[in-house]
Amino acid sequence: MTGTAPAPLPADPPHAAPAAPPELSFSCAGVRADPYAAGPTLVFRLRVTASGGSRVHALVLRCQIRIEPARRDYDSAEAEGLTDLFGDRSRWGSTLLPVQFAQVSVTVPGFTGETETEIAVPCTYDMDVAAARYCGALSGGEVPLLLLFSGTAFTGAGGFRVQPVPWDREAVCRLPVPVWREMIEQHFPGCGWLRLPRDTMDDLLAFRSRRALPSWEATVRALLDAAPAPGARELPAPPPADERKVP
């Protein structure tokens, strides 16, 4: 009795090589002041592109924003206003270094190919902060900003793949100086901001109370009016009563 040999089993299909993760790129589509924020806030419009029209389920981004002062020119008045930050103009070849502006995080919802999202960046008018002093010294033009990105992307057409956002991802942004001024005027119209140590504030408050002055502006004006005029000779304070000579 003869039998037939069993048919060979079909060979396993070759496994397809996993698709390469998408390359992510970023660009800034604009920046505006937020008129409804509780404090000075800029809103950056960020465009995110995934190569090849890939699917991105979610994107968790960390964004560092810094000022690149060497990327613009300055007139003489602006140069004088920036002396405290960068020194004399003759030294700017070595002192015109990047200035930290902000560091924020944002979660970008899922998208395919390309999307746009907004990044809200709280700002300050504290003139002891280098970024605020820089922007306040400019009379026009644009503030040259660089946005540096890092974070995590969740990608994949049929499932999730976790991939880091490369540290070399960045985007250039030009912040118009009028936008900065508009933002400040919304919250501090026609005003400045001055930070003082607590003991100095206590002394000012005591001075204001003794004089029954109605506002801080009136308090500072009273101090300025009491100061000697420029170039005037300041008279020495009289000696204590117990040291005065009695004729």
C-alpha cells in the first residue's frame, strides 16, 4: 500500500519592516497679545508638520523661548537703553548673548500630516527681568525669538509608538515690538512697574502715612520735590539739639 506524501506547510509570510517614525518640524505662524488674559500674555500660533502625512495621536511639547539679540540692528537710543544688559556697544561682539524669555509646556491633540495650535506665554513687566528690559528698550522693529522644542510624540498608523522629539527641533519667530507694547498697555496703561525690598516699602508706606498722601504717585512726587535740584549744593543736615552751642 502506497500513500501520498503530505503537502508541505505554507511558508510564513515575510515580516514587513516597521515604518520609519515620522519627522516632526515646527514653524511659528504668528504671535499676538491676548486681550482677555488676567496678566500680560502672548499667544504664539505654532504649526506642526509630520513627514509623509503621518498620523500623530498626541504630542507633549516643552518649549523654551529665548531672545537672539544679535539677529537685529539697533539705533543709538536703543543701544543706550541696552547698556545695562550688554555693556557698551564696542563690547557687543562678545556680550550680545541670548536672553531667556520663557519656558512653557503644551499638549497638541492628535492630527494627520499637519496642524496648528496656540501656546500661551505669560510675560512680565518687571524691569529687573532681562527679557522685559530688552523689549522695553526697543523703539520699533521686531524682537528676534528662537523657539526650542523637546518632548514626546505618540505616533503610528495602527497602534501607538512612543518617540522623543529631537532636541534640534526649533522655529524662528519675529515678535513685532508694537505687539509687545500693546500687551503691556492693556494691563499697565501709561504706567511702569518698580520692585523694592520689603523694608524700603515699609519706609515708603510710613512716609506716605505721615504726609497723608493719597497715592503712591503722590508719595514719589513728594520725595522728588524734596530732593535738591541737579547741580545744586546740598546743605549739611543740622546737628542734633543736644550738640548745638548755646550762646
